Amino acid sequence: MSQGDMKQPLLRSPRRLQGSLADPGTDAPLVGILGTGDFSRSLAQRLLASGYRVVVGSRCPKRSNGLFPEEADVTTQQEAASQADLVFVGMFVEHYSTLSGLKEILAGKILVDVSNGMRINHDEPSNAEQLAALFPDSVVVKGFNVISAWTLQTGPRDGSRQVQLCGDNAVAKNSVAQLCRDMGFIPVDLGRLSSARDIENAPLRLFPTWTTPNLCALSLFLFFYLFNFLHDVLHPYITSGRNVFWKLPIDTVNVTLPAVAMVMLALVYLPGLLAAFLQLWRGTKYRRFPEWLDRWLQARKQMGLLAFLCAALHAVYSLCLPMRRSARYKMLNDAFRQVKEGKAVSWVEEEVWRMELYISAGILALGLLSLLAVASLPSVGNSLNWREFTFIQSRLGYTALLMSTLHTLLFGWDRAFQPSQYHFYLPPTFMLALTLPCAVLLCRLVLALPCVAQRLARIRRGWERQRCIRFQLPEEERNGVEDISNV
């Protein structure tokens, strides 16, 4: 919604509706809009494109007439309220009192409140409830506040398709829900008008499902960064007086990022394994998981995307390593030292093979992570059937974790057995990063054993240990084809 009347029209061609689905005739349903802000203008355009007639109520019809498509009838608020049985209130809550003179005209009509608050509301009445209190003879339905003006103007293909609705009158909600469908959106009924506060708070929460994954990734990054600082920067300064603090901006970050990516990717698949073991221990699938495990399962997508982000940044940082001035100085020093020592060839076969295999495994791991990230997009995921989506997210996901683990093992090579790598008696960073992924892969291997996989498959098909239920598993599930990690 707008902060006030705009001098310039929001629509590119206000006098000609672009992309109309139908020219509204005299028999088309009539919808009223009170307000002339951004949201009201976009709403009028979308309603006209969906085959509705629109009448807009404005305090200054002459000034607002040029801002709307010519198919819309811009008139006074009294006339607009009297003509339409369904009226959108496209105004801020502090302006609701200016409509008090329309109580009699709006009596018995459906008022759709599309407003949002300026802050999260915990205790006070919602905007929709305040509107209902001002117009007790009208029927108030809360909705469309989670849809932006841009989404309305361009159509649901470029934004969220869901419209959350609530209200105390079922007939009124059904009318607004049908209007949502005609506009190309999907109505979601959230119950009575008392739910309006939650609907109004929804747009004000910044990435509510990302809070825990972000905190987890940030905590891991700080932990590994401080660990690398102690291990690779502070240790040489204390023990030999070497100043290598120049490593902090790039080298230390580049060693930290893959560790965070591996642990985050392992955290994506660990809750599914815990849920599988829990079902095996309980002997039934008809008991709810603990709340913490349930929330963890729901956050797997966000954790996977953050793992991909860290892996992609690690790849970019690695590609930039030869561009640094420090890398050039080191190369010149190594070349001068080789000439001074009289070495004609410095080729080390073992190191060459290690680097080739290490980089190849890393590229494959990043490619698989990219595929997982793309498949998690709604536009891509909706085009996949259940089996295809499960194959990508589970089978290829475990393959990505395996390749990441192999990438790190090849990086470590024999360094884990060199005493010089244990600074302050601390193990190298890659050994810490490998702990959780190796544990996850080992648990996955255990669940893939035929005896365990068949028992888990029976439980997920309804078998319970406490009840005598006999049935025969399909042949493919007896052979372990069913994905045991899909909870």
C-alpha cells in the first residue's frame, strides 16, 4: 500500500489495460476499492484483467482518475460503496475513521481488509478487528495483505500464489476465495477473524524459517574461523615470531568456508537418520517426533542452501588465490630458492596426483550441490514427481556429501599423521570438519543394510511391533529399493 497519493501513475499505461483476459461486460461482477494508493491501482488492474468490473472510491476523483486504467470507474467513496457488494479497503488503519460516514451504505456488505501494521502486533487488536468494530453491520474478511503490489500488477507467476484469508462469515470468505482463484491465486483459509493478527504479522517477519539455519551457519563460521586463527595465524606468531596476519581476509576465510559447508550439509541429512533410528527403536511410525526434531526436519532446505552458498564462496575464493600479491611473492621466492639450490626439476608425483584428485572431487561435489539447490526452487521442484525429487534430494544429496568428504580426505592426505600439523595440540581443521559427515555416512550405511532397511520399510508401511500385523512387502522394497532416509 502507498504512503500517500502519488503524482505519477504506477501503471505503465494507465489509460490502456495491458494483458486483459477479457473485456468486462455489464454482466461481469462489480468489485469496489476504497483508496488510490499503489496497492489499489495494482489491484484494479488485476481485477480488470480477470474479467471483473471495478469501481474506485476516492476523496478526489478528478485527481485520481488518470492513475487508473480507463476501464475502471473512479468516483466518490459514497458512490463506490453503494454500487459494489464486495469492497476492498485499501487504506492504512489510521485512516479507517474517515470512512465512518459510510456505515449505513456499507451495512451488510463484504469488506476485505488488505492493510498491514508497522510493527509486529502481539497483544493489540488486529487491523481487521478494528475495521470490524467500526463497521459492525458489515462482514470483514482479512486477505491479500501478503501479496505485494508488484505481484498483483505482473500476475501470480512472479510472486507467491497463496493468499491467506480469515473471517467469521463462511459465505463471505467463499466469495473472496473465488475472487482469488479468478485472479490466479490460491486462497488459504486460516479460520476466524481472530487469526488476522497472525496474517498481518507474517509480512513483518524477516525470513522466519531461516533464523535457526542462519544462526547455525554463523556459529559454525565463527567457531572454525577462530579455530583457524589459533591454529594457523596465532601459533606461528607465538612460537617463532612470524607475522602471518595477512592470511585473515582470504586464507583463513577460505579454510573456514568448506568446513562450514560440510557440517551444514551433514546437518541436512542427520535429522532424517535420527528419525529413522527413532522409528526403529519405537517399532512404529504412529508416534510424533520430538518437537526439536520436527523443527530440524523442516529446516533442512534452508541448511542445504546455506551449505551450497558456503561451497560456492569457497570455490570463488580458491580461484582467486593465485591473483594475490602474496601468492606471487611466494612463487618468486620458491623459484629463487630452487635456482639457488641447483634443482632443475621440482616435480613431485605424489603431490601432483593428490592435487588432481582433490580438485576433481571438489568440482563434482560443487556440481551436485548446485543441482540440489536448483531442484529446491519451487518452479523446478513443482515440475518433478515425488520419485524424481526424492532421488535428487536424497540419493544425489548423499553422493554430494560423499564427494565432499572425499575432497577433504584427499586434501588431508597424510597430514593427519604429521606431528607438525598439531599446533597447540589441536588437530588440523579438516579433521574436525570430517567428524560429523563421516558419522552421517556411517549411519546411512547401517540403515542400508538389508535387515535394517526391510524392517524400517515394514514400519513405514504400517507395521507395529506391539501389534500382530502380517503382510508381505513388495519385491522392490524387500530388495531395499525404498529410500530409508525419506521421513
